Amino acid sequence: MPIDFPNELPPAFPARPLFLGSEIYRGSSYGAKHPLAIPRVSTAIDLSRAMGWLPDAVYRDSPLATPEELARFHAPDYIAALHRAESDQRVDAATGERFNLGRLENPVFPEMYRRPAISTGAAILAGRLLAEVPAGIVYSPASGTHHARAGRASGFCYLNAPVLGILALLDSGIERVLYVDLDAHHGDGVEDAFADDDRVLTLSVHEDGRWPFTGKAGDRPGALAVNLPVPPEFNDTEMDYLLETVILPVGRAFRPQALVIQTGADALAEDPLSRLELSNGVLWRAVGALMGLAPRLMVVGGGGYNPWSVGRCWAGIWAVLNGIDPAVPPTPQAESVLRALSWSRAAGRNPPEHWFTTLADASRPGPLRDEVRRVAAAAITKMVRTG
């Protein structure tokens, strides 16, 4: 259910969920052959507007995080190297090795400092805004870069926006933050950043045996970190099961004052970088169910490498945050947005018609396998022992 906003919200914070975006994502690309060559945030914005879900009054341009703000988590020499790499449009061998820049996963491209600094600036702004109010929702689909380390790029992520958003909440006096990561890849950067901080509980659902090859069940005994590594072909039935048996009970027991949900769309069946089989509907259900766990909610994006599936998923999440059912036919304007997309992969050269004419995927139920039951049992046992 959507959160009821109190009447005393300050004028700077609207009584409806706030959407943070930027036009930098519209023309920016990691390079023609990179998985992030596709439009993602701009597609979510355009679809949300075309559906009539995103009035100007609740949209705000994201600020560029300052070096001082970034240094709350990131090493100053790394920040300087990232800025210099954008300016020079190159990195020398030593810099590339030290900071993992200029590689296939983290290439040099024209906005390689400004783009992540803006997505991180959005997360910091979201944290500060939420900390100022008794209840509120902020959505920033660009701010799910959960792999970056304090002094190193990792996994397409140059800066760790979720970490800095959570730090903004903590620095403002929030004492308990729940972070739920629904990306197909383990939220390793966020988990590691808060492994020794009992104010933050991290929970990640991700494909077992996939990069970064971390996040095993039972990892970090005694730490507030719950990992749910799921098998390939993970389906809607199994996701619903984990939500009801682990994610919601753990969240309720923690009693968070703020909740951050990372909504990577790469766990969807039509994404090329995982072997999971979820529909966007089950992610929408998860977000809707999680919303009630805390009065302050920050929702960010994450992975997602099929422009149709990620755009439809993230626009639908924005609808859910506003109490709108996203499982409706697209308007003619929204269908035009979808038909204007292109994708260089083979699937994009002959896309199925339903990528244009529907927002909701067909549901993907399946068997509840013993592997998933064991993952759930291990997580529950770990949290009982942790207390």
C-alpha cells in the first residue's frame, strides 16, 4: 500500500513521491559495444510521462555531487583520477590498473565522471530530503550503482550511489536503515561498506555463481547481511516465496526507520546478463510489499541491459510508488516511446510485438525448488543466530 504522507511536510518536499532524473542519461553511453550502450533512465522517464504518471511538479533534476560529498565514502585520489580521466579521455596503464578504469567493464567515455557524480548526487539529495521528514518516497532510477568500491571502479559502477545515499540518511540522524537489493548481481559494494555497521542491514537476492561470485548463503557470521543466492531459472513463484518467508519477516524484525530498495531489472527473463526468469510483475509486487516496512523510502535502479524490459520495469515501479496499477495497456504516446527504441543485440533486431504493446510481462510462475527452500532456511538460521 502507498504511504500516507502527513500534512506537515515542508514545502521543499512534495506530498507525492519525488522522481529524481537528469537529461545527461539521454545522450550518454559507455560505448557502442558495452551493455550500457542502451537508453535506460531516459526511457523510464519518457514512459512515465507518456503514461501520465509523471507531472512536472514531482520531477526534479539531480545535482552533481561535489568532490567533498563523494569523499564521504570514496578515496580522494580515486575521485581525482576519475575526474582527470574524463577530462583527458584516457588513462595511463598505472592509473587503469590501480583504479580499474579504462577496462572493458569500466571504459573511458565522455561523461564518465559527471554521469556517476549526478546519479550519486541524486542519492545524496534523496537521503537528505528523507531525513528531514517523518515520511516520504524518493525514486532515482539512475542511483543503483552498487558495485563501486571506495577507491576503485567495479562492475560498470564508478561511484557507489546507494552507499552515499545511505550515509546521507545516517549522517542526518537516522539510526536503522534496511537495504534490499533485487539485482541479478550481488550487492557486494554496499554490503562491504556497512559490514561493520549495525545501523544498516543489507539483504541481497541474486543469481548464484554469477559475477562478482560473492554473497553466499551464511556469509559474514554475526554481521547484519542476508544473502539469498538463487539458482538459474529462478521464477516468480520462488521470488514470492522468498519475499514472504525471508525478506518481509527480516525487514519487520529490524524495524527500519528508512528503507532503500535497489531494483535492478537484470533478473528479468528477457535480460541478456543473467539466467533468471522473473517477470516485471513480481518485482512490482515486491516493491509494493516492501513499501510498508519504513516511513522513509528511497528506491533506486540498478542493472538492466534490454532497453524495453528495463524501461517498462522502471516506469512500472514509479507507478507502484504512486499507488497506480502499472499492468495497463500503454497509451499511444507510450507505445511510440517503445517503438522508437533500438538495440544492437540479435534480440533487438527483431523484437517481439509485446515489447511495444504491453507494459506488464506475462507472469512466470514455476516450481518451488528445494534449492530455494534451502537458501531461505539458511538465511533464517543466520538471522536467528545473529539476533
